[in-house]
Amino acid sequence: MKTCLFALSTLALSIAFAMPACADTVTFALDNANLTGAAGDTLTFSATVTTPAGNGGDVYLNGLTLTDVSPLTTDITDFLLDFPFTLSVSDSAGGDLFTVVLPSVLAPGTYYGTATLLGGGDFSAQDDLGSQLFSITVLGGTSPVPEPGGPALVLTGVSGVLAMLKGRRRMRA
């Protein structure tokens, strides 16, 4: 009976102390969520992350995901270099978060995406600490479809060369 009681109390204590770490909250904000560029440009988004005074402990910043950004190329190296691994209570960090490369052939328009900060109460947590929508307006990009006048201009040039060659053949004969 004592062995069973000891086993149950050990199990209860291990469950109580082995609860997973909980992620406290952070405030995650892009400094400018709407950027404008032209095809071929590289745009940099910066952000500020703050832990409120009421947090129970440090918050680990373990990752950043970017979604809905096709056909744009993104790079989160800035997050890995500029932001600390942890933020203490009432601490704040800011800097460049990610870059977006606009392809050289890109139709003008507005492209949207979501940046999600991942982390939590320990170094392996992947909780959603906050998400921010962002947009990129591309001005005067180049269209992958040729202009209607382009093929006509080429055709006119080829016709002129052929007419000139035909005229030379008549002169020789």
C-alpha cells in the first residue's frame, strides 16, 4: 500500500512540475507594413518586438515564417542576425526583420503576405507569438507579355531586309 501511495504521489509531482513551458505574450509590430518598389528592387521590412511588464518570464524568439508572398523572393536572415534569442520581461528589440526581392519581370500591382513570429517559453517552442500583414506595391513593373508594337516592328525590319535583298538580285540579273 505504501509503495502504491508513493508511486501515485511521485506521479502527481512529476506531472505538476513537468508541465510544458507556456509562452507569455509579446507585442509584435512592423515599423512600416506597406512598402513600394519597382521590379528588380529589394525591400526591407523592420519591426519591434516588446514583452509586457506582466510576463512571467523570458520569451524565446525561435523563428519567423512568411506566407502568401509568391512570386516574390523572401529572406529572413535579418531576423536571425538582428533579433536576440530571448526577451526578458519589459524588454524590447527592433531592427530589420526580413527582405523581399522583387523579380525583374513583375507585373505592377499590390502583393500581400503575412509575417508570423514563432517562439515561446523555451528554445524549442514554435507557438504563434504574433502575426502581421504586409503589402508591397509594385510600380511600373515590366510585363512578361511583349508589347503589341514589338513584333510588328521586327516584322517591318525583316520585310525591309528581304525587299532590299530581292532588289539586289534583280540588279545582278
